[in-house]
Amino acid sequence: MNKRKVVGILLGLVGFLVPWVVQFPGLSFPGHVTLGIFLLAAAFWLTEPVPIYTTSMLVIFLEVLLLSAEGPLCLFARPPVAAVTAETAPREFRLPAGAVAEGSEVLVARPNGTFEVVQVEVLERGPDTARVQSGKLSSGSQVLTQPEHWLGRYVPASYRTFFAALADPIIILFLGGCLLADASVKYRLDRALTRMFLRPLGTSPRLILLGLLVATAVLSAFMSNTATTAMMMTVVLPLLAGLDREDPLKVAVVLAIPVGANIGGIATPIGTPPNAIALAALTKQGLGVPFVQWVLMALPIVVMTLGVSWVVLMKLFRARTAELKIELAGAFDRSPKAWGLYLVFGLTGLLWFTENQHGISSNIIAFLPVVALPMFGIVGKKEIHALPWDVFWLMAGGISLGTAIKTTGLAEWMVGRVDWSSLGGFAIMAGLALLSFVLANFLSHTVTVTLLAPIAVSVGSVAGAATGLTSPPRWWRWPWPRATA
């Protein structure tokens, strides 16, 4: 085991243990536990002593053990309760003195395992018992004899909540997109579309470079950035072979592929895993973004960034040749299964882009290709096995961690450490963007968003109220009814 892995494991263990031995004012005990899991995951994702998807597995496992209602920590740390046996007078009860917290509150244990704060009037308090009055208590009610116990104020989620992250609707959305992309590669739909984009551009190096950027971006909107880049590189290799070795245009052509892929991945929720992770974090806050709304918000950014990238590449790497001939093979496949792919792809895309008209969630629509493509033999076990299951696990860990951060109060506590009213809304966004930019230069984009998305959503909800940025400006309002995920 090399030094980097040893350091990563030590950092993760220290991060996990610190919240257990250091008390942070204002943070609940479940919040301390979640903070330890978060620090452990952050250290492991940053240093990668183990594969990043196994860190997500560990996150879900620890949450089930330490935070779920069925986990050992919650099962064996139940607070003691005292039965209210009978009324001493109408609406009057005698309770153990320790059950009545400061002021006039008692915590009542309900049959479903949850607790409720009940206001009472203290009529008489002795050293051992207290006589209280309340219309919300009844004979046989179970009240905590230790109302300060952490489980009294925390309602642990079922272990099913954390396991459910593996089948989160956003993962299903990404699964459908990945399967469509794999089928497109299998039947060479990607090459046929590339040929369609580049053929009308003639022999101008400038236009061909623009065509490569646009074609790569369009494909990357529905395929992973990595797969798109790998595919497009095989397309441009014959083009590079025909250029002079010293021609700077070679560099521009090669760079156009990853640049176009990264930009195009922004365009749709399924274009790249970070989009899906961010969308999942928003959905957990009740801020579902319809497929077409995402596209309309992202499209201006994509178009402008592609234009700037094209100009920069042409300026930095000026072509020495005035004419560039490109020959692409790749006609549309006309086999019955290819036609089936075109039908499923077109129907899925149409339903995604009309989500607000028919009201069916894009996550549900994404299951159409998952069912139809294997059912009609368009894809087989090979394509199913080739799906990026490690990415799905990573996404599930991020979604599950976001759930824990929100439900245990850690998000509220972390956001409360900063006076957001003293910062402008754009300063907050710029700070988060800069932090993402710095981390993304050292980590994968997916890991960066997995770490920051839950925090960013919490910051946005609190900072939005503090700065007044709670809704989009009038010039950018969605004209159709908003769909929720």
C-alpha cells in the first residue's frame, strides 16, 4: 500500500472520529454522526485510497448502521420512558420530575416509535414527581424520563430510505440515457449524425472545426463525455493523418473534441453524471426541474461557450492549410432493430421535451428505453453489463449522504455558521463556482459535485431567503406549469 493510500485512510478515520469526541455547539448528536460520515467520505473521495464507488457503498452502510431507525445505534440507545398510569384529576397527571424539561415541555413517545413535544402546565413540582396539566396527555401515555436524550428530538429514517438511493428516480433517468447512448453506438447512430453535421460544411478548416465542436456537443448531450470523446477521436484520426505534421490545426482539431464534449454535457440532465447528482439534490428540496426547462436554461450557456471556444481555438492554432477534405463513412443503419432504436429514441426525446404538457415525469419516461430496448432485442446482456454501474453507485452514495445531511440538521448547522445576509447573492454563487472550479481541477467532476451539491442546495435555500434571491427574475420565468419530480 503506497503512502497516498495510507494518508487517505488515516485522514478518513480521523475525520470520522473527530465529531464523536469533539462537541460542536448547536449541532445535534445525529448531526455529529453525519458530520463524521461526511468527513470520512470527503477524505476518501479526495485521496482515493479505495475506489470512489466503494466509498459510496461505505457511506450507505454507515448511515444504515448509525442513523436508521433499525440500526444498532438507534435500537440500543432508546431513551427510557415512564407510563402515565392514570389521571390524578381531570386533565392532571403525576410524572417523574426528570420527565418535565425546563419550562413546560414533555416528550411523548408515540406507538410508531416517534416522539412529540407536548406543552404542559406544571401545577406542582417535587423532588421526585411533578403534577402537570395538559389536554394532550392521556392515561397510558409514554413520556421520556430523559427528555434531553438525542433520540427525543430526532426522528430516525428507516433503513429503506438510505437503500432507496440505489433506485433514486434521478439514477433511473441517467440509466435510461446511458442505455440509449450504448444502443446508439451499437447501431452507429452517433457516426451517422456526425456525418450529417460535417458533410454540408465543405472544405473550410474554420467551418469543419466548428462542425466538430457542435457535433461533439450534441452527441455529448445524450452520451457520457468520455464515450463521446473516444468515439469522435476515431472519426478525426483520418482527418489528422491528412494534415501537415507542423500544422497547428492538428492541435485545434484534437482539443475541439474534449472541449465540445464537456460543453455539450451541460445541455441535458443526462449529459453527464454531475448534472444528475445536482438534479437529485434539488429534487430532495422539492425543486424538481423538468427536462426541457433544464435544456432551455443550459442552451444559451452551451451556445455562447461553444462560440467562444471556437474563436479561441482558431486564434491560438491558426490553420496553415486553406482547404481540408474530410470523408466520413457512416450511413444510417436501416435494419429492423436500428429502426426500433430510432423509434424508441425519438419517442423518449419527444416525451422528455413535452414533459410539461403531459405531466409525466422525465424520470418515469427514462424507464421506457430501459424496458423497450432489451425487450425487443435492440440491446442485450453485453450492453447491460457495460453500463457504468460504478457511477450509479457513486451517485447513490451522494444522494444518500445528502439525505442524511438534511434530515439530521447538519446542513442547517453548517449553513448557520455564516452570516449570509452580509453577502450578496452573486458573491455566494461566485464563491461556490470558484470552489467547484478549484476542486474539479484535482478531482473528477462527479466526485466534486457529489461533495458540494448537498451543501450548495442548503446554502442556496438559506442564502436565498437572506438575500432575496428566492425566485428567478421576471425576464426569465418558465411560462408553463412547473412539473415536480
